[in-house]
Amino acid sequence: MAPSEFVSRSHILHRSFSDRPAKVVAGDGISLVLESGKKVIDASCGPSVSCLGHSQPEITDAITNHLKNDIAYVYSGSPYTNGATEELADILLSHKPGGLSKAIFVNSGSEATDAALKLAVQYWHERGQPQRTHFIARKQSYHGNTIGALCVSGHESRREFYKDFMSSNVSFLDPCYAYRMKGKSESDEAFAQRLARQFEDEILCVGPDRVAGFVTETVSGTTLGCLPAVPGYFKLIRAICDKYGVLLILDEIICGMGKTGTMHAWQQEDIRGPDIQTIGKALGAGFVPLSGVLLHQKIFDALSAGSGGLAHGHTFQAHPLACAAAIAAQKIIKRDNLVERTAQMGKKLEILLRREIGPLPLVGDIRGRGLFWAVEFVVEKDTKTAFSPRINFCNHVVKQSLEMGLNILGNLGYTGKYQVDHVIICPPYIVTDCELEEIVSRLKAAIVKTSQPFV
Ligand code: PLP
């Protein structure tokens, strides 16, 4: 692809070399303001990040107050801690959700995944089972772009160049993608049992004493498009993990921190919780880069009784300023009951999407939870035939939406067999009724216009 004139001149290495990216100069509520003056409703919070919108004076004040009155940076690898980090961990964990009782704060979701994998491996070392280094993950999954995170990500195109770097100690199972993978007469229960059997068979094949953990998103985000598992799936997975001592590692970097209508997405799965959980994106509401790993007391106990420390760390880990911003964001979410609001507004979004977008000819499936929804496109509804990847239909919808003043996220997921051509709509928790109607109306117009050459 030939670089655009702008991209050639820019000293930033842009992700796409062909497009000229629109320059954003300000935020206004849930909208982005472009250099041209045009306002774009951010209906996907970037990649599911800016859950409180783009202008939030309380967070700006918290950041400036922190800089005036507290420490901007202190290295948490030295014998220090800081008030903001301790307070944020208290906010998230003082009630010990699912037995999760300790936190590590890092800068990105990929770092959180790497830390989660390393914690699992360290845990087994401390427990006298150092041979447990194998992870089971799922096809067409995404847990981050660092090499460690890519090792457990079944995202073929992101892995492609780096395959020789990847650990072979990972196996990939089918995702819980009912729209295409559930048999015509198969019940949700039978489908969940089939996938659970596959999981147990894989543990037995690798050897239960070699498997460190099972890594999965609770609600799949960018690869499979806001895909919750069928009811009962996670109960079966949790039971099999318990049977063989395999750690359940849930990635809630994109789907967690309130987005699905509960603080943690696993709280809707009738399980006691994961052993290790990653969080990110909405944690700092996009005002700061911040992600984290939450771990069960049993992981801490093993490390504590063993080497007595964490064999992992980063320079900017537990950054006080980032934690101060996240405290402000989490306090607003709690004070304004925004998680409950997300569940309520999510019902409204679902109704609008199903009514306005569902009947469009190239729309195959609409799915999601809370304020985290996707629309999957197909060439033909009845056969569920996917678009060819060369067409990249979702990308055209994203571009058309931008023309219409709407930002959404488009992804071409690939399961190994199917193209999961979809767009994600996950507006901020503060979205109003009117804004939801406007989002769906603009989305509909963009899909209709993009569809014209294909229908
Ligand atoms: N895990 C999931 C589920 C994600 O969606 C992402 C990013 O999109 C990551 C991990 C990686 O996060 P980051 O881009 O902050 O490294």
C-alpha cells in the first residue's frame, strides 16, 4: 500500500500507511472534536476505553491535584509504595470479589496478560510443580500484542510474522461461538458440554500435571465481536479447571470494569470467579494508560510461602499519577451508579439495534451484553455466508460512519474457518437516551449506504 503524502511526511509511524488519519484536537462529552471542527460521537470509546466520555473535569482536577499535592512518580520496585496505588487496590479489592485479593498495576493490557501468564508459571514453581508451563487458550482470541500475550492469542494475522518466536506450549480450542459453531438442533447446554469435553480431552492429552492455566476472555471482544458464552459454559470450564488444578485466567481487559452491566463480566456466569483476572481500558477511563492483574488469595499464599516475592516488575508499574486518575474514575462510576446504568442503557441499546439494524439485509447477527454490542455482517442471512476478507466490509462501514460523525470499531475476526466481519458499538456509561438513538440512526444510515453495491 502506498503511503499517503501526509503519512510520508509525519514522523509518527502510523498503523495504516494508506489513510490520512483525522487529527483530534479536543473532547466534548462523548464526542471527539476534529481539527476541521467536525464533531464525531465516540460510540466505541476508542477501543472500548473512554467509558466516561472525553471531557470529565473531576478527573482533570484529580490529576492536577495529585501533581500539586502528591508524588508524580515513585519506583515501586524499590522499598516504596504510594498512597494512590494502595487506595486504588482497596477500591477494587477490599470486598474481595470472588476471593481476588491482590492487584498489580501495569501500563497496558498486553503487559497485564504477560504478568498473568508469568504469575501462573511462578505459582506452579512455588507449589513444587515447575513442569506446569502449558497454557490452553482459544482460537481467534486476542490477549495483547507483546510476544508473551501473542503466544496465547489465536489471532492468526497478528501472529503471522512472529510464529518462530512463539512458545509451542500452548494449545488452542474452539471458542464458544454459537452463531456459527452450534449445531442446528444442538441446545446451548449440549454445545457447552461439547466444548467442555474438548477442554477436558486437551488437558488429558497434554497431561494434567503439565497444564498451568486456561486463558480466555469472559466476553470476547475484538476477534469474535462482543460474544458472551452460552449459559453454563463457564460453570463447566470452572469445574474442569478445579478437577485438574488448572488456573482459570480471565481476560477482562476489554469487557470488564462495568461495561457488561456488572463490574466484572464473570459475575454474570454463576461461577465463584477466576484465579487470575486481567483488567485495563476502562480502568482509567482513558485519561491515563493503566491496566492491572487481580489475583486470588491462593496465588498470593503460594508465592508468600515460597520465594516470598513477585518475580516480575516494570519501571512504570503502579504509577501514582495513573492510579490517582483511575481512583477518580472509579469513584465517579460508584457515586453515579454507572454500572447499574450501563445494564439499563444496554437494554435500550439492544432494543434499538435489534429493531433498526437487525432487519438490514447484510446483518447476520447482533450480540452483546450491557453497553458492549457487535453487529456481524454476512453476504446472505440464511446461509450465514461470510464476506471475503478482501472486501473488509466492516472497514467500509467504519469509514462511512466517520463521514456521518460516528466513531465505531471494525474488526475482521477469523476463526480458522469463518470470517467474523463485525463492528463494535460500546458507548460510554454516561450515554443518554437521545444519544443512543442518534448513534443507532447514524449507524443504520452508514450500513445502508455501505450495503448498496452488495444488495
Ligand atoms: N486483551 C484484550 C481482550 C484486548 O481487547 C486487548 C486490546 O485490545 C488486550 C488484551 C491488549 O491490551 P493493550 O492494547 O492495552 O495492550
